Amino acid sequence: MNIVKTTKLFYGQYPYKITFKRLYGFPNRNLIQKAFPSNLLGEDNWWFDFPQEDSDRQRRTNCFQYLKSLQGTKFNNGANTHVYFLDRKTFELALSRYKNLQKEANEPLIDNIVSVLNSYDERISVRKTLYFKKHRYKVVFRGNIHFFDHNGPHLWEMYKDNPNYQLNSNMKKFDRLKFTGRHSPYNLYAIYCREKIDLELVSFVSSESISTITKAVLLHEIDK
């Protein structure tokens, strides 16, 4: 199984994650067959890996019950079941069982990632490189009517040709000559700033639209 090293905290507090085949919340097989006469089960394009036998369903149920019994876990159930862990001991306990249901695992690149992140007064992201290799700060905006009608177009016009800033693809859609579609509050609108002075200028002109500001901290810069 693939184990991915990460420098983020899931949901802001969980350093560890294991992705399983979907473990619970299966629809009734008869209802599915009535809704989809062509039998969209299992390997036939159903949207998740549907248990084909009662023994498989029972094993997934047992796995879910075992994981629920562990302290400090959180679940996200979709096409796969993602389980998040607060500490390595519990994470390794979970890894040791039901291995044939596991698809991927995430563990922190730095063992003391929680204390490292908590040691900063600002929101940070520990990275191997800066954003786009040269930008220190990431500013994410709230996608609301005021932003779409006013601040978004204004920011695009101000910073589209400034090398100290990098606009993400959704910010570039404020160019009405190239994009005529509608903006969505579900899209990510972000500008990456090279230095703190560049961040301060963006904050000055658009503070009411800013959702989060994240500073990139490189691995060799942190106190491990």
C-alpha cells in the first residue's frame, strides 16, 4: 500500500489518515437493481466499490466497528472511507488490521508536525518549495456577490501583470475578454504574493473579501 508523506493537518488537527474501501452506508441491493436495470453494481460502473458478497460486507462492517473503537478518530464516508487519527500509535494499530481493505495512508513528513504548526502565530503550510517556486504567501478570497462584482475584477486588473503576484486560474476568469461564464462560490479564488509587503498591499485593498492567509514555510526553515 502506498504511504504518502504530508505536511498538512487534516481538518486542522489530524496528522494521520488511512483511506479504505467504502466501509459502511451501502444502499439496498434490490433498490439499486430496480433503479438501474442494467445492473450498475460492483465493477459495472457503480460509483464506489460495492461489496459483492455477504462475507465482504461483513468484513467491512467489522473493520468499521474496530476503527470506531479506537480513540481520537474521525470518519469521512464517500466513494472511499477516510479515517483520520490524532497519534501514531493509533494509526499503526489501524494499519495492522484489515489490510486488504486499505488503499492509501498519509503520515506526517515531520514527526512533531502538530507542535511545529502550533509554534507559529500565523497560519502556515510546511512545504518543500514556495508557491510557484517564488511566492511566500497565499491569499484565499470569499466567493460572494461583492467579490464577484467588485473586488475580484479590481484585483485582477491591479495584479494581472505584476511579477510579484500569481493569480490562480479562477482569478484569471475576471478577464471578461477571455471568459464570459458565471463565477461560483464553490471555486477557489486565490492570489499568491512574493513578499510580506506584497501581501500587505493586497490586504489593504481587499481585507473585507479575504478568507484565509497562509504563509509557506520551507522544511529547512523550521525548528524541528
